[in-house]
Amino acid sequence: MEIQSLNLSDRQKLVLQCVIDAANENKQPFTVGVVRRMKAKGYEITEKQCAYDLGVIIRTKDTHVYSMKFDNNPKLWIYEAPKKTEVNS
């Protein structure tokens, strides 16, 4: 998946990259965790803006991001990398 080829705004692409980075560290961040990662990279974003962007991301095809909510806890944002399939020719 190439992030630049997705139909997302620049900020949404940065948010998606933060979710992917968290997944590479075997973490599943809450919205607040994504906001902290964005701020650590030097970007200003509110929790509300981030939640909106994450909502757009999970509805966009080929992002491989989904959300999960347990009981009264905040939503987790989970990135699952696509499995590579072998082509036998």
C-alpha cells in the first residue's frame, strides 16, 4: 500500500502513518495516543480533528485500518498489514 496514492488529505495521511508506526511497534493506540504521536512529530492537531481523520481513514478503501471498542473504553485504532500472496507462474 502506498499512502500517497490514497484519496486522503495531507493531515489524514500523517495520521495514518502514525497508526502504521504504532502497529510496527506492536501497539494499538487510542485516539489520544495518535494525537500524542502527531504532537511528538511536531504537528498540531486536536483530539476532535484526529477522531474525524481516523473516521475517514477507516472508511477509505485499502487503508487496512479498523476500529475496535470494548465496553466503555475509548476506541482502539488497529492497522493490519495486507498479507502478501505468492503468484506461481
